Amino acid sequence: MAEFRYDAKTSSGQKVSGTLVAQNEADAVGELRRQNLVVVSMTETGAKRATTGGGIRFFSGGAGPKVKVKSQELVIFTRQLATMIAAGIPLLECLEILAEQSDDQGFRVILTQVADDVRAGGDLSESMRKHPGCFVRIYVNMIKAGEASGQLDEILVRLAEYQESTEKLKGEIKAAMTYPVVSLAMIGMITIFLLVFIIPKFKEIFSSLSIELPFITRALLGISDYMKNYWYVWLFSMAGMFVFFLWWKKTDSGEKLYDKFKLSMPVFGPLFRKVAIARFARTFATLIQSGVPILGALEIVASTAGNRVIEDAVMSAVDSVRQGDTLGEPLARSQVFPPMVTRMISIGEKSGALESLLEKIAEFYDQQVSQSVESLTSLIEPLMIGVMGSIVGGIVLAVFLPIFEIQKKVMNR
């Protein structure tokens, strides 16, 4: 048994502090939640290390090389590990079996190293923390919570469900973005091909005729000449702009402006906002259900938001909650989250059912994302056809206008 000091809030928003004796951190958090208290932070009395948001130590980085592993591979591993632990197979044996049967060579090496660390007496979460390219921060922290509570199999099931929901969301976004990106690329290549290889042949024909060319034709021939004779200029200019954009997007100001633009851009902006809110609610609910105190959960949610606007709003809420405010108020002030979301969070805080309401928010916005993707798919197809038709039609018009002029002169003779 150990003694824990906690900071929490009642359903009315009143801040309370005290001490509690429990078997471990997760039991202490569970006891306070049964009393309808929202746990803000918790620290084991006399512990050598105090942590932000709770006695469960939250990891912010890793020491090992960032070897990338496919998301689907990790989901399968999580599901299998949960099943094997629930069946009573020792953790070390589970890791060894899963390492042997993995088809991914890099993942097999990582699991072997994790098994070696566990065999040497290390915690599973500590071992996974050394491989941040494979086991991200939320993954490691939820494993840590499962180890502390003795409910590792249940936590792994939640993790697998969370990963599957996240992958489904990514797949829907990828499906929505693939068609317009491929279509625009094809339109660009067709346009360049026409300007560089086809239009110059018509220029030779027009030069042999003593007629005044329309403005649209002269403009098209000028663009074609430039692209053919100075291809290295526009090609390197485009490559330079692309490299500059990638560099700018990684700067602090660039990242903020780009993420703000993504949320406000036409057509795709509402979709990106729905995706960000769904990810926020799903991650937050999963962490709270796993027994992570609210401050620690918010910090992890901010770091995994995938959008600086959302991250800044959540971190601002962390500071407000630390000072004794409710969570719903600072999120509403940020004007990033819709009123429905902030009000449901406020109701969840008052009723002690925050995680269940966050689940409902995530489910609602998952449905919204699916509907938005279907609507976008039906909208983008005719839009891309219209864009391609306008470009090709403009080129054809510029080419045929002089031909029509020649035909008129011939008929007038």
C-alpha cells in the first residue's frame, strides 16, 4: 500500500486536495472517480520523482533510433498481445512468440530488444519507450497505466481499438485527398505536354501565314516558348518553391499559419477540423478510461493532435485547469472547438461522465467525417472534370481561333 497526494475537482467545479492510501496509482485514481471527482494530478507521497499530471510518469521522448513500423503491424501486435496476456501466458513468452512470428524484420528486431529488456527486469513501458518510432507517446503511457493497475490486457484492447479507429480515420482522409491530388497531377502533366510538344508545331504553321493572331493565341504561344526554351528556369523555380515551402512549414510561425489555413480553407477545411476534433476526443477518452489523470492526458492529447491550432488551444486549457478552472471554459474561449463539443465536455465534468461523453463526441465526428468524405468524392469528380475541360478547352480555342480567321478570309475571296 502507498499514500498518494491528489488534486481534484468536484462536479460543481470546486477544487479539492488531500491524501489517499491505495495499492497503486490506478487504484487511487479509480477510487476518486467513484467519488465523482475529476483527478487533476496525483503524486505518491515520498516518491523520488513527482510527475506532471500524476504519479504515472509521462514520457516525452525516446532514447533509441526511430525505426518506422507499419501501423497495421502494430495493431495486430497489440491485439495478439492482449489476447495472449488475457489467456495467462507470461509477458516475456508473449513477446518472444510475437517477435518470432513477425514478418517485418525491423519490428522483429525491436520486439527482440524489448523482450531482452523485460528479461533483464525492466518494465514493458520503459522498454518500449526506447523505440519512439514504433511505440508513440500515447502508446507507452497507456502501457504504463496498464502496468500500474494490473489491467494490461484491458488497456491493450483499448489501445488496439484506438489504433483501429485512428487508422480508419486516416484511410478516409487519404481516400478524400487521393482523387483530387492525382487528378491535379494528371491535369498538370497533360497541360505541360501540350504546351511543350504540341503548341510549338502550330506556331510554325501560324508563322507562315500573314494574319494577325488573337491575343489569347499570342499569350499561349508566349507561354509555350518560355516553357520550351527556358525549361530549366521554371523547373528549378518550382523545385525551389517546393523546398522553401517544406522548410517554412517546419518553422514555428509557418507551422501555425499552415495549420490555421488547413482548418479555414474552402471545401477541405471543415473536413480537417472534424478529423482533428474526432482525434482529440478519441485520444482524450482513451487516456481517461485508462486511469491517466486529466492534466497528463491533456498534455499527451496536445502532443498528438496533429494540428498546432488544436495543440495551442489544448495547452492553454492545461494552464487554466492547473489554476483551478473547468476544462470546458478555456476550450470554449479558444473558439477552435464547436459549442456542442465544449458544452458536452462541461456537462461531462459536472456529471462525472467525461470519458463517456468524449466517446460520444468521437463517434459523432467519425460519422461526420465519413459523410463529408462521401460528399467530397461526389463533388470533386465533376469539379476536376470542369477544371480539365476549361484548361484543354482554352488551349483548343487559342489554337483554332486563327484557323477560323483563315477560313473566313478564304470564304470571302
